[in-house]
Amino acid sequence: MADPGKKQLRQIAAPLVALGPSGVAIRDRFKNLTPEDENILRLVGEHQGRLASRDLEVRCLDGLDHDNNRWAARKRELTGQSSSRIAGTITKSTHDQWTLARRCLLAHTQNLEAGVRTLKHRLSLPIGEKGTKRAPGGYRSRREWHAKSRRLAALESRLERARADWKSGRVRVVRGGRRLLKMRHNLEAAQLTETEWRERWEAERWFLAADGESGKLFGNETIRVTPDGEVSIKLPAPLADLANSKHGRYILATRVQFKHRGAQWADRVAGNRAIAYRIHLDVERGQWYLTASWQSPAVKTIPLQAARARGMIGVDTNADHFAAYQLDIHGNPIGDPRRFSFDLTGSSQHRDAQVRHAITRLLHWARSCGVAAIGIEDLDFTAEKTREKHGRKKRFRQLISGMPTGKLKARLVSMAAEQDMAIVAVDPAYTSLWGDQHWRKPLTSTKRKLTRHDAAAVAIGRRALGHPIRRRTTPPLDDQSDHRGHRTVQADRGARGREETRPRIPGPRTRCDEPDSGEKAGDQCAQHRSEHTAEHGSWQQDPLPLSL
């Protein structure tokens, strides 16, 4: 029976090999576009953007009453103003956007519910009551209690509206992005003029995309890219008179050449396999880009035992670096820890480049070590960002909110797949605590100072290898006899060289002769054993001689 006063540990999930990437996206820049080309791209993007906005409005009004018949009706309405393929791409994009907003509404509702529960619990406690590790205590003053009671009322009002929206199927979506929309109300802080903001807003609301179709020429009928890089666009019906080629197509004067994964793209184009394209304008740089994407077949992950066959690299993810440690198949740390730093400040492009550079260095080091897998925590901070849970720890909330755990894991999995490296995801429970407790001090020396993150990397690697985090205890200190008892942590019974009960080996070490080597080895009476004739006691009588 568990001790009620002792903290109960949660169940640790088993390690698993993460699935490989399911899609590929590459990008190239349009160089030397003519003014006529740019004008055509703007007109097409603006026209199809209006169609996408109108279709999104219709889809949001339908709410939960939407079905396949309504989808078909929306597509028929758009086909007359564009084409059947463009209409299919727009309606699919609209459906995906509505579904994403629906999932975000559910996450927002769950976040509000967590905040309301925490506020109600703390408001029910006496002022000044201390909390525990499991639950927070009461508020420290009447003033704070009053402020939190008002916040509880505000959160309950928001929660009521969110539940009503979820029940009715209402979502709130901004084509162009809510962040860019809010910049309009504070242009000075964004360091933008109204004209600059308007250019960004219009460019984000354009729609220049086309889904791929297998079996069609070069994998796409709307935006077609030939193997030599020629780009042509199927113009919508109202703009068909602007075409410079037959069948209502417009051919751009520039050509593209995909450097990254260009061979894979060329194979798909030559085989007429589906490739989706998207054209967008970067207003800040004044450059047009073409993004090609396609789905890749599911990568068969190697078995977990095969991933563990050559050891493991344990990686602890932090806000500004990866802490990594190499372990052999038995879970023993090898060499010194490694640190791969990155900076998550600045623009999203800068943050993404920093993460990719750190992952690249990590993978190169892992390959030089000869391992086949990297162990990493399966992190998810979605339930850890609430303001009510962490209270005044604003910097900590900003820290965990700024860590791109989802993007980081996706980047690592996709980049590791290109290096034939498996990713083993482990449960993050207690890795930092137990790593610091069992591995930080033993691995610290005069020439190597271990941090808490390095010790956590060892714990993650051992859990990925299937070993317990707790290390084997040191042998007894008194002498060769086990006066202090056996080690509390033993190796598995099937492991070779495991510690066992010490056998008694006769010989000079124990000051005794080998068994069955004495002069009277076969004489049982010569041995001092109970109830044998060789043992004499005061109560025993010697046998009478036969001669009497």
C-alpha cells in the first residue's frame, strides 16, 4: 500500500521512435521579373484573393450545418469566375482554415477552463496560506485577492462566449493574419507608414496557389513548371485576355532552379507526379518566391532495438542551447558533454535559421560518434503557459512560450531522416531532477564541470536506451565482505558481468585448502559434523571393546 504522505510519481510513458516526415517543401526566388510579369501576378493574386475571402465568409456562415452538398455549391459558384481547379484549391484552403480556427477555439476554451479552476481554488483559501508543490496557496493580500476575483469574473465571461461559439460552430478568422491587422492601430510601434502597411496587408490576402494532380503534365495544370524551369500560369476566366500563350496561359519571362532537393523535384516533374505550388511576394525585400511542395511516402521507422544497437545521443532541449551527451549501449556516458547554442530572438526567419544551424551541428556530431539514434524529450508546453498557474513568473512564462517545441521537433525529425538518423522520443518526466541527483556529481571532475542540463541529457539518453536513470551504487566501503549489504541497483539477470553474490573460492586468499584434497577427505567421521562418531561430548559413552 502506498504511503499517503509520500509524493506519488506519475507513470512514465515508454520510449518510441518518432515517425519520419510526411511532406517536402522547397523554395526558389523569381529573378529578373519584368514589370508586365509583376503586374499579371498582382492581378491574379488580387482576383483570386477576393474569391477566397468571399468563400471563407460563406463557409463561416454555414457553421456546423456545412456538408458535401454545400461544398459542391461553393465550388460551382467559384468555377465560373476562375476555373474548376482553382475553385477546388480555394474551397480546400478555406475548409482547412476553418478547421484550424475550430481547433484553436477548443484550445482557447481549455486554457480558460484551466485558469478559472486555478483562480477558484486560490480564492477559496485563506489569505496568506502557503501552497505546496502540487497546488498553489492563497493570495498574499486582500488587494491581490480582490484583483483576482475581478479577473475570475472576466475569464468566466470569456469562457461563456467561447463555449457558445463552440456550440454554434462560429469561428473568428482573419485573412492576412491577426497580428498584421493589429499593427494598423499602432503603426508607430511597428515603424510602418499607412502605405507600407497597406502593401503588406494586400500581399498577405492574395491567393496564388494550386494543388497538384497526379497524371497531369508536370504534376500541375494551374501553375506549371517545366523541367528546365519555365513557369506558366493558367489565368482565371476574367483575365484570360491577358494571356501570352495558347489555352489562356501566361508564361513568365524568368526561370526557376531549385537548388535544395532539385533532383527529387525533377524526378516528380518527369514522372508527372502531383506537386503543389504557391507564389507569394515578400514586401520587405521586394522579391517574389515560388514554393513547391509534395507529400512523401511514409518513412518506415527502424525498430527500437535497432535504434539502440550502437548507443544513443541524449539531448536536453533548453531555451538557448541543446545539451547533448553520448552514451554506449549499456547507458554509460562517453567523453565530455557537448553544447549547441542558438538564439531565439529577432524575426521568425532568424529564429528558424538558428534552430536549423544548431540541429545541423548536432547531427554532424552524432554521425561522427557512430550512433544510429538521438534521444529527445517529447515536450509539449500547451498546458504550462497559463498566467494563473505561474503567477508572477512572467519571465518563465515568456521563456516556455518562446520555445518552439513543435517546430523544433518537426525540424529535427525531418533533418535527421535525411541523415538516416532515428529520433527516439521519451517521456520528459523527472529527467532534469533525477539526472541532477544521480549523474551530475559523479561526472564532475577537476577538468570537467557538469551542468544540470548535461546531467539531464544523460538521463534522457538512458531512458531512450531502456535503462533506469538511477546509476549503479558504489561498492561497499569497509572491506571485501558485504558489511553494508549488496548494491541497491543491480544489472539485469541476463546481462553478462552483472554483480552477483560473491562465491567462496578456496585457496590462499581464504587460508584454506581446496575441497577433497585433505588426507581424510573421504572419511565422514573425521569431519566435525553433528551426530557423527567423530564428535564427542560429555554425555556420550564410548562403545565397549569386543574383547570384553
